[in-house]
Amino acid sequence: MKRLTGTNEEIAQLLYQEQLELSKQNVDVEETVRAIVEDVKNRGDQALRDYSAKFDKVELDSLEVGQDLIDRAFDEVDKDVLAALENAKANIESYHKQQLETGFEDQPSEGVIRGQLIRPIERVGVYVPGGTAAYPSSVLMNVIPAKIAGVKEIIMITPPQEHFVPAILVAAKLAGVDKIYQVGGAQGIAALAYGTETLPKVDKITGPGNIFVATAKKQVFGIVGIDMIAGPSEIGVIADKSANAKYVAADLLSQAEHDVLARAILVTDSEELADAVEVEIEKQLKELPREAIARPSVENNGRIIIAKDADSMFELMNLVAPEHLEIAMDNAYDYLDRIENAGSIFLGHFTSEPIGDYYAGANHVLPTTATSRFSSALGVHDFIKRIQYTQYSKAAVNQAEKDITTLAYAEGLQAHAKAIEVRNDNN
């Protein structure tokens, strides 16, 4: 892992620029995706079948995944996996139920009513990658908050395969997916955004995917809502001399194994710990089945920063605004109020980031590339709409008339003013 030196501002800016480079969209990908989206928009189901044959090498008779395949998945899934999914589901539900919002109404003055309604999004599409990137935990994390929000219909799409990963279909059924279609890539995102003869048009799309999926989500945003444009996965660890180097190294590698573009950042005020972590990383890498992915990740994108004290560590990590943030310190909970920017925080020597990925209940769909400065983890709030309402009596309008028309005339919008004036006591 490369060591960085400089002021916190200089280091944060360098890390941010590096993140942007890792997340940069390829112009060729943009053009390729734009053509695919337009093709699906024009040719619907036939385009989906053609792309499945071209990219997935599968000839499809039906785009929908039938109940027989879902039933078979329950027969084939490992029973321990099923139990773990059920337990994770319970934790995710109990956490996200606390995010439910209620509307409000007040009467600030005589004849005036103001309020806000909370309504669920009508139909949501969830993208689930296939192959080696098939993560049943992501199915739960995307679908359960939508169900709790009250979304009326949840459509899941996943790339066609000769044999689906049973846990993916099982997780979809447990979480409450209404229909599953075997469509992947940019063409799947286009189908969700515009609808085809078979796939219904949705109102919002969530879920992770490769660069083609991410680019397609970016291009259809505005036609539909999306959760976020996610960059490579990242973890930041704040650790002092009390930290266990073996634990810290394992946690850094837990993100590095995701992708050669993933990044792991250690900020510590202990040079001794930094040295020990580097030794542990090399040792653990040699035992890792995904070493071919994790090694280039830590060697090319891994960073270690030696800070002068705890204040400096927290200041720097707030500037970095990581997706995942671990505080590997004694009494870590006492430092919680120092964190301003992070997707999800993991406190103490034993709260490894994978606890959040799979089990604790907090969502693992998180903002990357320093976007936790202004955005949040996926949650129930992503699947609702807030609708305002207002009612003024004639007397209340008359009382407010001067202020409203003064502002309307000041903005040069005479018709706005007239719409109030026609309701005054003289008309």
C-alpha cells in the first residue's frame, strides 16, 4: 500500500482526484450504451432477446422467470444459506421500519391549512447482477426498504443464465419481489425505464451493476429515478495503537477483493501499526482465493496515511468522506459525534464491515466517491414521495394579498399578482 504525506487538505484532494479517475466513464461505453438504450426503446422484447443471444449466449423462450424455477431454487439452496437469509431479512426489516416517515398538518393562522402527504412510489425496478457478482444480500438490501415504504410492485431483473444461483431467487421471494425477468446489462435498464411488450415501465431503478449498467442508469435518469451512480467500493479505517493489525488488514482486504478498482485507506497515528498492517496484508493476500483481484486493488489503490494525532485522523477522514468507515479504537462509540461524512460507520475492534454487508440491518447500498458529503445510504426514504398541500380561505388570501402581489410584481410576473387580486374583497 502506498503511503501519502502532506496536509490533510492536500491528501484529501489527491485521494478525491484518484477516486474520480477510477470512476471515470469511458466515452466508448457512453456511446455503446446510448445505442443499446435507443434500440430497446424502439424494438422492445426483440432487442432484449437479441442482446441476450449476443452478450449472454442464451436464446430465450420467455423473458420472465417462472414460478417453477423459483420453487426449484428453494429445493436447491443450501439450508444454512436459507437460514442466514431469513435472519438477515429480519434484521434489515427491523432496522428499516424505523425509517418510516409520517405526514404532517398545521394551521399557522386562521383560515390556513398546510401539510405534507407521504406516498410510496408505484413501481420499482431492481437490478441484480449475475455470475460471480450475484449477491443475494443486495437483493434483500434493495427490496426490503421498498416493501416497507409500501411500493405496490417490485420488478427484479437479472442476466439470463443456464442455471440461476438459487440464493438469488430465494432472496427475491423472501424479500417480496413481485416479478423476475431474465434481462441484464444496459438493455435491462433501458427495458425498465421505457417498458417493452413484456416488461412494465417502472418509476425508479435501484441496484448495483458494471460500468454498462451504471452508465445506462445515468442516461435514463430523468425518465425514471435512480438510487445513485456508484463508483468502485471503498473502505476507510481510522485506527490507533490499540488496533489489532490482523483485524485491520482483514477489513481492508474485505473491500479490496470486490474489484481491482476498489480502494482501501488506512489513517493512523501509529507508524508501528501501519508497518504491522502492511505485513499482515501481504500474509493474508497469499491465503486469499481472490488474490488476483485483491492484490492489484491494494497495490494500486490502497493508501496509508500517518496522522499526527486523533484530531487529525478524524479531520482527514471527514474530508475523504468514505463509503464505509471503521473506527478501530478503544471506546470507539465515544468518537461517533466526530464523524460528519461517511456512508456507514462501524465502531470498535470487532465490528468488521462485512457485518453491515450481510447481517446487522443497516443498508449496504452506500454513496461512493466522496458523495457521502451530500447523500445517504439507500433506505425507505428512497421509495417514497413527499406531496405538499395548502388551503387558504378567502379571508386568509385577502390578509396575505399585499405581500404576495408585492413579490409577484417585483419578479415581473403580473399574472401571478392578478390571480390573487381577483380573489380580494372587491371582486
